[in-house]
Amino acid sequence: MSVRWPSTVSLRRCARAYSRRVVYTNLTADFAKRTLQNLNYVQEGALRGEAGVYEVTQLWNSLLGLIVLPHEHVINRLPMIPMNELSPQGWPLLTTAGDEPPSVQALVKCLRNAVAHFNVEFNAGTDGEIASVTMWNEKPRPIPPSRVWEGVITIRELEHLARLLANTYILAFDSTAA
């Protein structure tokens, strides 16, 4: 099987398209808004019974983007609100082993490390569909690694967490949010 490399003409087209890329006013807030729009779109399609719409996959992709993007760009600017203050407001407490992350910032770090190292397990319900996700962080030494944090979150809580994180970013980073 031979590999066909792009022609010089198609590379020029790519370069022109790249030069016309979208300019975000605020990458973190704009990304959060677009993530919510995409999540809503897919969930509406699922409610209409559209074939080929994978609601949980979109939800996981949304959360993945929401925890990786800020970690790489603005993690230190996230609010240091203690989780014990956020729990009564509906933030899920997902820790099943290890210490509960003390703040939103620490929670995002725990989640980011778990998904970035694919320390996740999708758990099926009795219907065979994904019902919850187990995530964990490991201390790499000694060998074999030992878990230092573990959390379990249901799909409903996962959706709620994704929306809470997106709204946190919009409020914290969008200069037009009032």
C-alpha cells in the first residue's frame, strides 16, 4: 500500500485556511460556550432518537476538553473555592479513595491527570450502557504503581460536572459575562 503525500497546492490551501483561523476573544470562555452548544446539540439529537448520536461519548469529549484546556492554559486562575462550599450548590463529590480535592482547581488537576494518563474505566449498567466512570491517579513509584486518588461519577453527575465547569470558566474568564 502506498502513501499519497499532499501536493504543494493542497499544502498551500491548508496554509491559507490556517491563516484565516477563528480568532477567540477569550479562548477558555469561548471554548466553554462552544462545548455547551455542542453538548446541547448532541443531547437534543439523542432525545429526537437520531441514529448515530452518541450522547455519552459527546459528554466525555466535552469533559475531556474542559479539564485539559484550562489545565494547560489557566489552571492557576481558576477559583480556589473549597469543595465543601460547592457541594451544597450541586458540585458532585466523587472521591471514593484518597483525599477529596480541596478546591475546584484541585479537582480539575485530579481529573486532568486521570484522563491524560487514561486511568479511567467505563462501567456498564444492567442495560449494557455506560452508567458511570471510575477515574484514578497513581503514584508511579514504587512499581507497581499505587493509587493515591480514586473517584466514581455517574453519567448524570458527569453531565452536571461538565456544565458546572463550563459555566465556571465562562464566569471566571469571559469579560462580557455579567
